Amino acid sequence: MIRAGKIESRIFLIGGVLVAIGGLFTALVFGPRYGASFIAGGLLSAANLALLRRTVNLALLRAPHRSSWRIICGYILRLLLIPLCLYAMMRLLFLGIIAAIAGFAVFSCSVFIEGVSEAFKKQRE
């Protein structure tokens, strides 16, 4: 049985590699501003996944010092912060929003890649 910590670590590793390669490729093809935007989107996605992991762990473990309303509010706040951060990146930092969204999506693809990888591992066993 594989522990969740190993899977989470591999998801962050795969996402980091995909964002680094994508950021380098984007910087070479479209320029450094868009490469930085791609990497910023990937970092935002990594922060999103880390906050999601924390929220799920709090909800499943039902820590006695955390109320369920506080967990739900944290989850909704996380969802609201994603577009706000993208908007702030676009307006204040003058980053390319399309490249940032692509970086966000590429990091999120690491969850799909890890899921497919685990499915094939289970199938071989």
C-alpha cells in the first residue's frame, strides 16, 4: 500500500518539473516576461494544491480545535484567492495572463499524470 505522502510528493515533483520545462520553453519562444508568467502560474497552482491538501486533512482528521465552518470558509477563501491572484498578476505585475493560466493548468496536470501512473502500476500487479 502506498502512503498518501509519497503520492503528494510525486505530484509536487512532477508539477515542478513540468512548470520548469514549460517556463523555460515559454521564455525561449515568447520571451522572459511570458516565461516568468508561466512559472508564476505554476507557483500559484502549487500553493493552491498545498492549501487544498491542508483543508482536506483538516476536514478528514476533524481536529477538535477547528470548527467545520472555519474549514469551509478556508476552502471558499482558497477558491476566491485564485482569480484574485491572477488578476493582481495581470494588473500590478504586468505578467501575461494566458501564460500564467497555462502554468496553472500544467501544474494541475501533474495530478492527472500521477493518477494514470498509479492506475497502470495497479494493473501490472
